Amino acid sequence: MLRGFGHAPCHFGELIQGVFRSDGGAVCRALVTLPMTEHGTSAHFTRIPDSGLGDIAVVNADRAKARRAAEITARRCAQLAGVRGSGGRLVLDSDVPVGIGMGSSTSDVLATIRAVASAFDVRLPPETTVSLAVEAETACDPLMLDERPVLFGPRNGRALEVLGPNLPPMVVLGCTTGNAAAVDTVSLPDVPVAAVEDYERLRTDVRRAVATGDVGLLGKACTHSARLNQSLLPKKEFEALEDIARRCGAAGVQVAHSGNVAGILLDARSPDLARCLEWGTTLLAQYDMTATVVFRAGGNPQSGTCVASNSARAVRREGVGAGVRPHR
């Protein structure tokens, strides 16, 4: 097989992110992402047998991490397949906005790894995919895992804990903060190790919320994590988001801890869901913010997909990250 295809979803920021204890007691950075499966990256890779391993042509010239992923994956797959290594041509197609905290680079990298493996007719085990992704971009999001809520270490590519089978059933009313400006994640300060006890309490709350299906408890944990993150990446709209969540009866607020998307979390089982969505959208507008997406997360097979309801259609017309150009 000389041609391969791969796809990877994105996420909508994090539910919690900070420092946590590993099994051995060491403190490390970790996060729980909010899956969003309707958007993502598709990758097409065509092997060129007469080329060298370093001869990777990327149509999307600015996707340096994807190029790196293609090179190291081609090398690994050639070894596993017992064939001569070769380069090729990589084409990416993505509707994930860049730099606002939706995992665009990991989506690119993971789709690339899958496309290259497909072109070599190699099935990569999950742990190999994770290690390749970390090698390609230094730190990665857990998009290669299923939608189970996982406390994941992005720098070592290791799951600290699977928190349960599914998130509680939620509907997320999403928006952007900071004028949807891209965030330089490299320049962000690290969470102080001394804060580990605060984050361990959040971990316990999320675990309990998942076990009991308690959207309210999960919302409180997300809001607390977002509030703690104000000392690292302050969002001037955060107090407004808290006020909106309170006034429309939402469970809480979640944010991209290293980006500019944010969401109002609503219980998908609430009989007042449609009214809460309408009121939340109105309140966002009153604070000069625009609702950009409404999607489901957790609790059902449609997790991470956009809501098909009258209250969501006007929001969906705006698109994810309104005013931000996806890359292709």
C-alpha cells in the first residue's frame, strides 16, 4: 500500500489542568480534556518508494510538527514492516482553529501518524502512537485515546488515571475569549508544585462526578480549575463567564488552560436545557461575547458532537472559533 489516510479529532480545552501525584508519588503536570469529535484533521500520505526517509513534502508548509511526525513514523513503520524506508507527500485538511486551545497540533500529528502507518500497512499499538506523538511535539493532548475521561500527562504521554467510563451528560455552550488570539504556550508559566493539594482535590471531585453522573459537581471542579488558571493565563472575561453560568442555571465554566476557548457547562438532562441555552447565548451577547458552538459531551454515543436543536442552530451558523481561520 502506497497511500494512507488518517483522521484525528480535537478537543475544546480542558476540564481541569494542573499538577498531580503519579503512582510513585512524584508531582507532574496533567490534564483532563473536553472531547469534541465533530471537528478535527484528516491526513493523506503518499509514499514515494525511490525517495529517502527525510524526503517528506508537506503541502501545508507551516505544519512543522506534522512533518516531524511523518518522518519519525515512516522510519518506525519501515522497521516494523521490514521494508526499505521512504519519504512521501503529506496533505492535511483541518477545520480546527490554530493556537486557541483546541489541540490543533496534536490533531495534525495524530492524523499524520495514522496516515503514514496506513501507507506502510502497519498497525501501531496505542503506546507506540503516544510515544511518536510526544516525540513529534514534545507535549501532546490525549486525542489518541477513546472518550473516557483520563487524567493525562502531556509531557510524558502517560495516563495517570482513567477516571471512569464516561463524563456525565453535558451540553456545552462555547465561546472564545481574548478576541480569539493565538496563545504562545511555550511562554506560559508552570503551575507551582506547591499547589498539588488543590489539584488533587479537583481530581477527587472529577472522579466522584464521573462515578455518580453529577454534572453540578463536575462544573464546580471545572470552574475552580479555571479560576486557579487565572494566575497563569488570565482571561478578562472570566468573571463575566461565571456570572453568565450562574444566571442561566449552568453547572459551571470550563476553559482552555493554554488557549482562548471557554464553555458554559449545562446538564443535558435538564428539562430547562433549551431555555438555558437561549438565555446563556443572550447573556454572552450582553457581555460582548459571541456563542460559537453548542455540543454534547459525555453520557451517550454522540459525545463531542454538535447539538441539533432549534436553540443551537443560530449558534452553529457562527462556526467554531468565529473569526479564526482553520488551516488547510
